[in-house]
Amino acid sequence: MNPVVVLVLSLAFLLLLSLWRQRSGRGKLPPGPIPLPIIGNFLQIDMNDTSQSLAKFSKTYGPVFTLYFGSKPTVVFHGYKAVKEALIDHGEEFSERGWSPIFDEVSEGQDIGFSHGNVWKLTRQFTLTTLRNLGMGKKTVEARVQEEAQWLMKELKKTNGLPCDPQFIIGCAPCNVLCSIIFQNRFSYEDKDFLSLIEKLKECITLLRSPWFQVCNAFPILLDYCPGSHNIFFKNYTYIKSCILEKMKEHEELLDVINPQDFIDYLLIQRLKENGNQQLNYTLEQLASFVTKLFFGGTEPLSLTIRFALLLLIKHPHITDKVQEEINRVIGRHRSPCMQDRRHMPYTNAMVHEVQRFIGISPNNVIHEVICDTKFRKYIIPKGTRVIASLSSVLHDSKEFPNPEMFDPGHFLDGNGNFKKSDYFMPFSTGKRMCVGESLARMELFLFLTTILQNFNLKFLDDPKNIDIKPGCGLSSMPSNFQMCFIPV
């Protein structure tokens, strides 16, 4: 038989098999585009702007639809009502974390972000309790952030108003806050080990958001048999984890169980308490991986948000002027901003919220899974099905936020200029898997940005009108580097 005929028949058979599996599988999945054999719907999705692709699918198939990343189905929730119904109203059913081959390989399923079953509940509860013990939401942590803000100002003043790439300096601040909580001490901005840690964290986050990593998560066989940037990620992750492991061993030798000083102390004490518990019988390696993921979630995404904020403020000088006027009126020039100021600064608070809404730093959230066969609206979603909640579709809802593609703090202000909360504000996700560091991140964003604008005017080297920031695309829309000036006030 002609080889071409054999190839065509084989492809036709695979296509029919794919359609049969889609229609005859357990449950009644939501509708969606027809997947191709093996690769699913990959060719129909723009991996550099998945949010836009999901928006197009939702117009055709509605707010709940099914995509195939490879041969496995993924149910997508698009829009506020669908996301809320899934992650809040059916929070328990959708509380499992989706399988991530990349993180499962490096973390052994024992970190808070990608752990499964009862483990994630126990680790999440431990993390929240420990952060509260260390002063989360209290003056203790606020003082750490305020102190770091002043160190940040010193570094920015060293630029003498000359052009600089703020990426490195801005990246140091949130990383140092986390170091002070986890290790009990901050580091100099010239410390070589600290600089190496920041650089490798930044590179890892950049790689994680690349299209190649989305392909690898769908086809994990590539991780073992193909060269690629995933090997750089594994190398960097191992380096970061080894640094943390070394710190943990130092803490273990000096541990005072009566008087814990930082997150690692609490972690080691908890390990002693849980000795013999099969579910939480952690090795130091696993604990180091657990802490590594906290650095992933609490450093580069926050640094990226601040850098986005600087570009947005430069592009919209009238907004910057209003924020600085409010800072001068409420805080003045001679004391550090504090969280108590926020209630008296509605416009600044609205600006910080609008930055997070506009950029949508995590447009499609982290993948979830259903823990059991689940009835959702008129569908039956089988146990183990992966789920994506489109946060960008909520943050850019045109009914809640008129002209959502415009950067406008007015989205969070009422008619009298007072700050207005919104249930659609979900930059940290929502439901049972909501980011554990949300309150710390909000504190850092407010204090770092107000302190910068209290001390400096911002200047771009080119015409600010040429700054192009496309909302809702995360890292893909962020320039790899840019130059700006911090002019002392």
C-alpha cells in the first residue's frame, strides 16, 4: 500500500479515536473545539497570549468549555460567575492542585503550591499560622517592610537621577523582606550570594511563563528526552534549594524550640512534633523545597508588579501627580508611610489595586483539579479533570470595570472619591487555594510604591506615550529591560 495512503488512514484513525474518547468518556464535559490526536488544541491557542485565546473560545462555547492540552481534557471557567461558582461555591470539589510534571519532579509533591490531598491542607494551615505568629498583618512585619523600603530608597538615590535599569534594585526589596521572615535577617544589596539567588529566581519565573514550559507540562516525556530551557530551570531550582538547605542545617544546630525566631525555626519545630506522622514525615530536602516555593511566589511576581507600576505611572503622569499630591497631604516628606495611612489615601489605594487589575500578573491562575466526579451546571466533570480559572476574564470584566483596557484608578473609587471594594478583584486568585501571602504582598506594594513616589519623580528616557503595556498577558508583555530615572524630590 502506498505510504501516503497509510499515513492518511493512520491520521484519520487517530482523529476518530480522539473524537470517540472525547464523547464516550466518563461524565459529560462542557463543549469545546475539536482536538487533534495527541496534540489536542495546542495549535488553536496562542501560547504567548493564552488569555486572548480563551476569550475567543468563550464567545463560541460559553463561559464553561473544554480544551485539550495534549490528550487530556481541561475545563476552563471564563468570567466572574463561572469562576466564583467553581472556586468558591464548589470550592472543596475544585480544591485539588492540577498535576504539574515540572514542579512534581523538583518538589516531590511536598510543597504548599503543588501538594495534593490532605498534605496541602496541613501545610497551608501551618504556613498561615506561622506567618501570623511572625507578625503577618501586624506591626512586626510592617516594620520589616518599612525598613526595607528605606534601604531601597538609599539604593535608588545612589543612581543620582541618572538613567538606570530598575529591575535589579526593585527585585532586591521583596526578596529581602521574605529573607527577613524566613531566615530572620536581610542581606546587603551587594552580597554575592543574595544577588545570585535573585538572578536565579528571576530566570526561573521567566522560564515558567514561557510557551515551552506549557508544552512540557502537557507532554512530560519531553523533560527526559529533549534538550531545552527546562534543564536550566532544574539547575537553578537545585541551586536555590541547596542554599536554603544549608540555612536549614545551620538553624537545626542552633534551634531553640522555646523561642523560635523565624519561619525555618517554626518549620523545624513542627517537624519534631510530627515525627512519625506518615503524612508529614518531611526530610530536610523536602522542607527546603517547600521553602523554595515560598520564594517563588513571594519575590519575582511582586518585583514584576512594581516594575509594571512604574511604567504605568510614567505613562500616565496625571495619575502620578494625584498620587504624589495625596502622599504630600497625608504623609508629608519627613516620615515613612505606614499601613494606617492607606485608609486616608483612597486614590493611592485605588492606584495600587488598579495596577494589579490591569496587568493581571497570573492571568489564568494555577491549574486545579476536581477531587471527585462533580456536577457543575448541566455537566458532569470526572474526578481528576484539570481546571483553569481565567482570572484575567474577571479582572477585565467590562460591566464591573468600564473600559477595562484603560489604566484608571477610578475603577476602585465611588462617586465621592472614596475607595470602593470589588468582588471581581482576584489578582491572588480566590477560594481555598488563594495565595497565602496575599496580605504581605498588598502591604509591600502599598509601602514600596508610596515610599518611592514620596522620594522621587519618575522620568522615562523616551516619550512616555511610546510605552506599550498590553494588559492581562503577564510576563509576555513586559520589556526584558528598560531605562528610567529616579529624580530626588
